[in-house]
Amino acid sequence: MAQRSPELLGSLLKEVSRSFYLTMRILPGAVRPQISLAYLLARATDTIADTEIVSLERRLDALEDLRGRILGKNQHALNLGELAQQQGSASEKILLERVEEAVAMLASFSGEDQQRIRDVLDTITGGQALDLQRFGGANEKQIVALQTDAELDDYTYRVAGCVGEFWTKICVAHLFQNAAVDADFLLANGVRFGKGLQLVNILRDLPRDLRNGRCYIPGDQLAPLGLSPEDLLSPANEPKFRPLYEQYLNLAQEHLAAGWDYTNHLPRNHSRVRLACAWPILIGAKTLGKLRLENVLDPAQRVKICRGEVREIIAKSLLFYPFSSAWSRQFTNIVA
């Protein structure tokens, strides 16, 4: 059986996972390796997609090659040396250089878990390829926008909603076998949980994405306001854009509320999983509150939750956990 590398699933994972490592490190040992490996492989595919110095065709080929290796469709070893050399981050360079080791770790899990990991990565990589094809020639002077809310919903599912689904299937299989949980409820709200987190990212990163030629706000929603994607480059158009933006803030909040219901549906004795879910939801809700107060088209107004605020959220969640009513009010207190 293949060995799991403590280095890849430990120090390297911490370097490339950014804030998500906060969530993964508290997970129970029965599910942490599966979720960690899935994230590590998704981070590798994302790194390939984001290496803009390399041609679009080369990135799509490399992404498809890695996807094929993960899904077990091809057996030849990958050589991502060219892409690795183009990384500005040392940790992402190492990740691409050692991606074969990460793929090999799939064999250390049960057949059922291997399939769960492959299924979520199939969806994620499919979304990454679609994103590259859609925005391949985009730039600040030639912005490409999603066209409909259905396309936006599909994008948030492929990037993050499917992760909530995967997370739920892993936890139900390994942690909740004997617990009285509604698996269908968890699956549906797990998808919304993931979509909400991704929508927060989209709304927060709007100015930066626009300057990279990407507009995730659908064109058919901008047009009735007399706005084009290019108009969103000007902070002066924020008042005209704000009503539509608020609709998406509300949608993100509704998704996060579904995620909060998801979290509170989990058995109370699984405190690690409940905390791992609560933290990104509460951080996301805090971010939405800040976005309601800023000129969201101004690239100089980068909305971010500071480390002190994150520490406060974590401390309060730990303090309130033994007290059901205080715990339950955390989300409503933030969004009120």
C-alpha cells in the first residue's frame, strides 16, 4: 500500500493552503487525510491553471494530464518541471515537482474514499478547464463576463459547492455512521455552504478580477442597469451598481445561513467538525458585513478580515461551544 507523506500532508499543505489550513488542522484523524489530499491535489491543479506566463494551450494540456492521472485514466508519470520553474512561490514549485507523490497517495485509501476524492477533483478540474477556456483571451481592455445567474451558480458549484458535497460524504462515511443525521439535508446544505464561501470570494475580489479581464457578475444582470463589465472598472459607478451587488451579498448570506444550519445539524459530540465548519462561515459572514460598507469597485479598498478578528471568532466559538443558545447566535450576531 502507498505511504502517506507527513511532509506533503503537513508542512507543504500548510504552506499552500493558506487560511484553509486553519480548518483542516482541527479535523478528526478519521477524515483529515482524505480531505487534506483532495485539497492538495486541487491546489496543484489550480496552480497549473493560474500560471499565466505559460501559454493557455500548455496549461490546458497539463491540467488534463494531471486530471487523467488523478482519475486513473493514464499511468505515465507527469513532468511538470516547466510549470514548476515558473512559480513565484517556493511551496507551489515544490507542489508541482512532487505532484506524482501526491497522486500516489490515493492508493493509501479505501476504494470508496479514492472514488470520493476522484469525483470531487473531476468536478473541480472540469470547472478550472472551463474557466480557462472562457477567460483565456481576457484582459482589462477586453473583459469577459459570465452571461447568466445559472452560469454563476454552476461556477460556484464546480469550484466549492462540490467540496461541501465531498466533505459531507466523507464525514457521513467515517464519523456519523451511527448518528441520527439527515444525510440528504446535509448534502443539500453542504453544497450551499461551499457556494456561499465561493460567492464571498467573488464579491470581495471583484476589482482584481475585473483587471484580469474576468467578470463573474452576469452580463444579463448588468445590462438592465445600463452597465457593462468595463463600467465596473470605475469606482464612480458603484452607486449605480450597488443595488445589484447587494442582491448577490444577500444570496451569499443565504448560502452561509444554510451552511450554519448544516453545522448545527451535525452531532454536538463532533465538536471538531462543527468548529471546522463554523470558522469559515463566521469569517465569511464578517467579510460580507465589511463589503456592505465599502466602495466595492475601488481596487484600493481591499476588504480583508485581519488576524485579530479571526482569533476573536475562534476564541468566541470555543468559549460558546458548551452553551447552545450562545453558540447558535454567533452567525446572527455577525450578520445583524
